[in-house]
Amino acid sequence: MQSLGRYKLSLSPHQPQEIEPNEIEESLQFSDLAEEPRVYDGYVPENFNLVFIDGVRRTECLAYVRDEETGESFEGAFLSLGAGALRIEYGRLNLLRESLILHRVERLFFHKGGILMDELLGFRPYPVEGELSVEINRYMKEELEARLALQIQKEVKDSLVICDGTLSYKLRKTPFLGLVKSMKKLYMDRSYLPLLYILKPGQRSPIVKVHHQQEQEEKEKVDKYTWYVKLTEHEGLQGLVRVEVFKRDFEEVKRLANISAGVLPLFASQSFQDRRSPQNLLPIGRLEKFLRLHLGPYRIIRRQIESFFYA
């Protein structure tokens, strides 16, 4: 246990489990199809650039904080977080050092309660009120990845920008696309489900208008459009991803939908390349690998934390 003024910190004896990057998809508020209910073919532009934005996290240690004045105890977690943007110019060799636009690594100590602490071992204290895992995922999406995406917005205005996961409401004024790899909910009436079963690689479903999904979007009355893209020849719903964009001119939405349907299958991964294939696209997997390497060596970081507590 380590004493820091009125607070005492202790490490959890349990090995930390990775906090799952759960997608926040609370709502099924779709109004209906925005197009005729049929299959739509995508297309591949002659020359195009894509930018992929993603983030990774690693839990270094779990901890507890005790306020000696009030007797209250709080959960805490030391986390290393990374986010980056990778540009791909189709049809040429894209070396990582040339393609990486920007990357950022942060180290934070997330903890419950409104206590005030100083930086600890290079980890910036970050107090949260809600459940720790939910707040960590929110920080990754809203603060780290969205902030990085907005920072490079001017640099990538001629590129198709793909953000891994649902789009942060902070990107509501951008034409960026969100790529949702897991199908937890169906964003269309079940009567249209047969359309998804007959999709071929390079094809998409009709576009669906979706009302605000998250609490912040509801406050700002923000709507999205979404559609499904088939990546591979897998049968049924296998090999499908859901793509979304914030509400804008519908002709522009259709253009983005058709390009995404044609382009995304070109980057689908195989099982020998990624256990999350085919939905974890190859550039996203490469970006994740780079970011994880730059989080630093886990064993050394954990040993430093343990040495501080038990020295």
C-alpha cells in the first residue's frame, strides 16, 4: 500500500482483464429505408485514398484508492491508450513510416470518486463518476480517437476516412464513416433481412435513416444514415459490416455508400492474417499492431508500478 496524503492506494492482486471496446448501440430508432428495398452494387474509383482511424488500450494494473478522511474506497485502473491515423493510397506500396499521419499514446489512472490526485508514475489521474469500463470506452471514443480525427480533418479532406467503431457525436460535421464490425442489433425491419442474405462481396444493403443512438446525439438531435456491406463470400450474415455516416445531403450519402461497398472488400483480412477476419480490415490490423508496440513493454511498466507500491 502507498500513502499519498489523505489517500492510500493498493494494487489488486488479480491479473487485469482487458476492458472490452464495446460498441455503444443503445437505440433501434430507425425510421425506415431511405432507398428502394433492393441490393445495390458498389464501385471502386479509379484513384482513391483512404484514411483509417483506430485506437487500442491496455490495462496495466487494477488498484483501489481509500480516502482516509471519509473512509470511502474507490476502484481504479492504470491504462495505456493509443490512437492513430493511417493513410492508404490504393494501387501503390504504402510503407508504414510514410502512411502514418499521426499517432498518440496516453497513460491515465482512471478512478471513481471526485478525489484530486497528482500525476503518478507518468499516469494522469482521470476521475469518473460512472462505471469504470464504460467511462474508459467513452474516453477512447470521444476524447482520444475523435480528437485525433478532428486534428487531421484538413489534411484528409480528399480521402475516404474510416473510423473503427461507431462514430463519436463530435464528428457530426464531418463526412467520416464509422465501421461497425460486430452485428449486435439489426438496423432495419426484420422483413428486410433476406436482402442481407443475398448480398455478394462489393454490394450493399439499402440505406437506413437512424435517429439519434446515444444520449448526447439525442440532446443535439443528430441523426445518422447506415447500411450493410458484404466483404467476402461467407454465407448468411458472416462477412458483413455496418457502415454509418452523420446526416448530410442524401446524394452525398449514396456516393459514400457506393464507394464503401466497392472499396472495403479490397481490404478484408483472411483468417491466417487476423483472428477477427474478415471484418478487421488489414490496414486497421496493421495500425493496431503499431499502436500496441508503442504502448511500451507491459512487463516493465507493471514492474515499475509494483515497485512503487511495494518498495
